[in-house]
Amino acid sequence: MPLPQKKYYTAENFYALPDDIHAELINGELICLAASSRLHQEISRELLFAITGYLKRKGGKCRVFAAPFHVQLKASEHTVLEPDISVICDTDKLTAYGCIGAPDWIIEITSPSNPSHDYITKLNLYNAAGVREYWIVEPQNKTVYVYDLGSGKLPLKAYSFHDTIKAGIYEDLSINFADLDFGDS
């Protein structure tokens, strides 16, 4: 009996999926994503509000988006990711579907079921595509890992939910995690 063949999806196939399918496309493979927890949603909301407030006060072209928001890192590849938060300063990258090209700053909030997806797979994809800054927020350990991908290296700094973290892509944006309201986390 022959083994079942894995289906290969293109970005066009991915964009044609029904809206209720929560997935990412990585090198032609469709990866179904679990629904986010309440804590995940609260962290995403608080970070989105903090970044949006900063951008509104400062003006400029940068835009911030929360998932579901599609990021196709390179137009020629069949990889479409759905970061929890994306900051895009080159608005020419924005399309009807989301973004084609590397966002300037991405924040991912880990899921306990598959942390390697954010720590290995996405880190490597974001680094190769030219994302400047990448934060991984880990609710389980109340830790934030900050990667300065724009430096050409992979320096990592670890912070707790009690720290104030400076966003590297802006001169004067710092987020005090102790001030954020994550409910009774």
C-alpha cells in the first residue's frame, strides 16, 4: 500500500482558504494553529494598545497589526505566517491580505503546546527575511526574550514580566510589563 502524499500548498492556495481556518503556511506545508488562550489574548491586547498608543502620539508611517494578519516574508516563497503582533514601517509592503516582506518588529506569544514553532522555526524564518526585532513572550514563565535581528547577529536578552523593555526599532519606546493588565495571570 502506498504512503499518503503530503499536499503542497502555494501562497495563492493559502489565501483562498475559508476565513475560519486558523493556520500558517511554511514552505508549502499547512500548519493548523490552536485557538489562543484568554491570557494569550490579554497579553496581545495590552501590547497592541501600548504600541498603538505610542505610534499615534509619534505619528509617522508605521502601522501595528494583531493576528489574524498574514505576513508573507518573501513574495516568491510559499510561506505565510500569522504573527501575534507585527509592526510595519514601510507601508508599501501592505496588501489586501496583509504584508509581503519583512515587518520591522514581530512579537510572538508562545503556546505551551508548541514553543519550538516560535523559538526555532519562526526565529529562523524571521532572521533570514530581515525582520529587525523579534520578541518572544512566554506567559508560562512570565519571560520575554528579545532578539535584535537587525544587528546581523542573534543577541538575546531575557526579561521578566516585572521589567521595562526598550523596543530597539524606536529611540524612545519602552514597555513596562508590570504596568500591563493581564487579568489575574
